[in-house]
Amino acid sequence: MSADPRKFAVVAVPRPGISLLFYKNPSFLNCSKGDCVEIELKNMKIWGIISDFCDELPEDLDEQKVKPILGRICSSPVFADRKETDFLKWVADYYMFPFHKLLKQIFLPLIGSDNALIGDSAPEKHLNVLCKAEKLPGTELNPAQKRVVDSVLSRWEKRDYKPVMLYGVTGSGKSEIFAEICRDVIKKGKQILYLVPEIGLTTKSLQHLVGRIGASGVILHSSVTKKKRFSALYCAIHKHASIIVGTRSAVLYPFFDIGLIVIDEEHDGSYKNFEPPYYHARDVAVMKAAAMKIPVVMGSATPSGDSWLNAVNGKYHLEIIKERANNKPLPKIETFTYRGDLYIPSDLVDIVSDSLKNGEQSLFFLNRRGFATIARCADCNEVVMCPNCKTALIYHKKKDKLVCHHCGYGVSPKNCGKCGGKLVFEGIGVEKLFEAIESYFPGAKALSFDKDSLGTAALFDKAVKEISEEKFQLIVGTVMISKGHNFPKLRNVIIKFADYLLGFRDPRASEKCFQQITQVAGRAGRFGVEGRVFAETIYPDHYIWNYIKNNDYEGFINEELSWREQLGFPPFTRMITVRISGTDEEKTDKFADKCFKIIGDFAKEHSFEDVLVYPPAEPMLSKVQNRFRKNISITFPKNAKVAAAIKNCLWKIEKKSGITVTYDVDPISEN
């Protein structure tokens, strides 16, 4: 008789410095590749994932000392599905993040600190998280929408799974197109992974898809409780859910039977993870789809420069809709020049007043939380700073607190700590604008739509519902209001500090500015009323306004990309930012200088003429949570061999105690 090929299990342990370990595989556990199992390591019970089985041990291992697997926790496609495993290894390699750490992040929603399942393994305990199918009345696609659906499905019939970029103006009905192609995939027995940029969009997106398609689904994001997230993952992995709607982290979770990935608002910066691993969910989704040999569709009214270039170069199929679904014109965008924090032109006040009389709604947009951006001493001019971060504290009037938006530090606004003088509050946040709007339009019901006012998903959903039901005539909101909402009676949009992003030292500043203005403007006039948009400008002569006023995104992005190509900026080059931080400023600076020399010398030795290594620089947030920060930026051609050589150099840099080094591959922000 031949030896049992499953006598021993090879177990991957999500811990640093440990490679694969061998354990006896008790037959009664009935384990398979990819199973999360409970094991013992150094007298501690921990979890690992079975990567393989074998019938013989390496020569240096004594079978008598090999411990058995203690129990089977749950199954997963990791290691069971070669494509899923290769994809996750690609993520770890591309974003320079250890594979064992990536596995640990992925399985945290499933496995608790005691190494047991966070939830229960009985299906009936989890089915209550499903959004059940209660089908809404069907929506007839207009000719433009039908053309796109037919075009996409016909390519899929020929197994052409090149990514699809759907560029459709705000209000063109992209969500109905997504629902229709999702229906086709679900009919074939496959699941849908549907990504949205913000937690606040998950509930509405899932309800829309479930209603249109008639299949059940779940929501996956970090704000739901651990047990609910476990239940959602359980339902997704066991195919009780056909539709999985999630934010960026959902793209990393291993599912068995995904047949399509949809990326809504693909341009949105929220798809980028701003802590290690610094992955971009849009790019990861495209790679996951390629690895799984399934289609991926992304949509936006303002596609990212990266995706637009891929479409123009033929890497993506491009579908375009330039008309709104209701045939209403896009709102005309007029500008007014900044003349003060609370300045609103008198003729604009009259326009909003007339709209109020006609039962129409108006939105005032300001992307700044809190009441005032600075607390300054009236006597000595000292600005109150966060003790942990190199940034001014923001005054929140509702809480009567000075708050740091980076570390969470808060303190009551007392007198100046330096001289005892009285504090005055300068600058404007959404709270101050809300007070001003209430005073400009007394008697009108106003709602503040921001993170501090709507801190939970339930409050957010309630606010969206009440605006749609016309319980408020005036809305004062931050960026939360700008994404994916349809308010039938919203006619006027007034954008304060519309082009403030142009003042940032960011190669993508113009692109981000155009996207934000267009997305906010797109809330106006989506239904019966004709929309009007009034944008306050600080830089009225910037070329961006030539295109925004005419709703000419194509003209803008083509000029924008021509500038970036001339300057050697992404997406025409690749970039890695080496992020260095430490509690000791001098040691951090010295280590950053050492790293800069190592990387610079490496580039010279290899004659990498097109590789640029920029000296260590302080990001805008140069100190956060008592850690001093320095960034080294490296730009290089789109060349896999050059990228691999640079990454190899970075991995070899010897780490120093007290200093943290992380690698942001394809950064979209300096901070």
C-alpha cells in the first residue's frame, strides 16, 4: 500500500519570521487545502492555513515531535484555488507588504484572538444579515444605456474580458447599466462583487441591486460589528449571497465563485488604502479579475487619469454616455470670486430664496469639518496646536472642543496656554457655514450633512431618506453628500472654496479638483427641475475653469495628461514613496538621509538614467501621533525589471530600532 498523501499538513502561519510548518493531519477532521485550522506553536494555540499536504517529512524533522492539527476552523479559497493564491501573492509583492501580514488582515474578520471563529458555523445563525430579494418594478433602459449593455455583453460572449471603463455624465444612469449586466452574470449562477468608495453608499447600492435583480446580497465594510461582518463573509463564501457590496477591503477577501467585479465611482480617492498595505482597490480589482479570468467594469462621470489613459491606449474598452437619462441638460456652472469666508453674492441669496418659495431644495457645499480651522490668541497671536501632531486644532462648536482630525486629541477651548489671552476662532468649517445659512434663510428647514452630524450608518441613511422626502429645504454638506445620491427637488448647488485643491503641491491636484466640483454639481437637477451650480473660485484664471464651465471632461483630462507627460508625472511614470517615521526627530532625519544615499547610489551603479530619487522631504503632515515623518519619492519608467530592481534595493535597507519604514507604491497623496 502507498503512504497516505494527506498524512501531514503544510500550514502557513501568519507570523513574521516563520515559514511553512508541518503538522499531523488527523483523518477525522476531514481537512482540505485552504482550511483555517487551530494549531499549537510554542505552547500557544494559534491559527494557520493549510497550504498543502504530504506523506513524508523533511529529513531534519522527527515525526515523534510533530504535533497534530487541533481543529478545523473554516474553509477558504486561499491555497485551495491557485488563482486566488497567486493573486494575493501578487498584491503582497506589488505593494511591498509581507504575505503573512496580508493573510492576517484578510482573516481578522473571521478569527478572534482566542483562535476561534468570531461567529458560529451554523448557517441559520448568519442568514439574518442577508438583504432579501423583494424585487422592485423593472426599469426600462433608454437607448444609450441599452447600447452600452449590448456592447459589453456581446464582448463577454466572445470571452473578451478586457476591463470596461464606462464614462457617463452625472445622471446618465450608470447604476441601471451595472444592475443589468449584474443580472446577466447572476443568471449564470455566479456572484457579483460590487465596490463603492464610501460606507454610506453600501446600503443604498445593495438595495438598488437586490431590487433590480431579484437576488439576495450582503454588505461588507469595517463599520459593521465583528459578528455581522463574519456573518456577511460566511454568507458570501457559502454562496447564500449572490451580491456582495463592499468598500475597498472587500476586494481582498477570498470568495469561491465571483463572476464579475464592478467598481462604482472608480476615480474616488477612497479606494486607496492610506496605511500599509497601501493598495488601490481599483487597480487590485482589475488584477483580481485578470487572475480569475472574469470581467471587470468600472464607471465614473470623471474617470481617473490612470483609467482614461488605459482606455485611450486600448488597455480598457471605453463606453461613453454624454446625455442624462432624463434628457435634462447638465447644470450650467457659474463662478463667483472669493471675497470672504461667509460671502455669498446677494443675487445668489435671491435665487435660493425664490427656489424656497417654489418648494425646491438648495445644497451648500464646503469640504471642511468643524466650525473654525484655527484657534488663535488675540493677545500674543499664538495658534493652538495639537501636542501630538504638527497641525492646528479644529474648533467644533457642537462639542465645544478643539479637536485634531489626525490623532483624535481633544481639549476644551480655554485661554491661551502661552499668555492666558482670549482665543479667537478663525477660518470656516461646515458648522459655521450652517449657522450662516440658517441666518440668511430664516424659517427654512436646514440639515447639516457631515461626518460629525451623521456619525453612524443609520443616521446617514435617515438623512438621505429625509432629504428625498423633502423634509429639508436647505442642505449644508461636506464631500459625503457628493457621491451617488439622487434628490428629486434639488435645484441649486453652491460650492464654497470650489478650487482650494489647486493650492496643494500635488501632481493630481487639478484632476481631483475637477472631479470634486463635477460630482457635487451633478447632484443638481437630476429629475424634474433644471439644475444651477455656483462655484466660488480662488484661482479664477486657472485653465481648469475653461473646461468645467462647459462640462468638458474629455478636453480637460487630455490637456491635464499632456502636462503630466511633459513633466514625467504618473500615470506616464511609476512612483514609490518611502515613508519613514520615528519618535526621535534627529534619528529619523539621519536615517532618511542614509536611505536616500543608499537608493541614489543604487540607481547610479545600475545606470538607471530615468530613475529619479528625490531627497527626504517633510510631508504636509510632518508630525502625526508623536512620530516625525520624512518621505523619499522615487519615480521610474514603466518597466517591470527596473521596478523589481528598485524594490529589491528597498527590501535590503537595514531597519533601525525606533524607526518605521513603509512603502507606498503608486501614491496618490504626499501624506
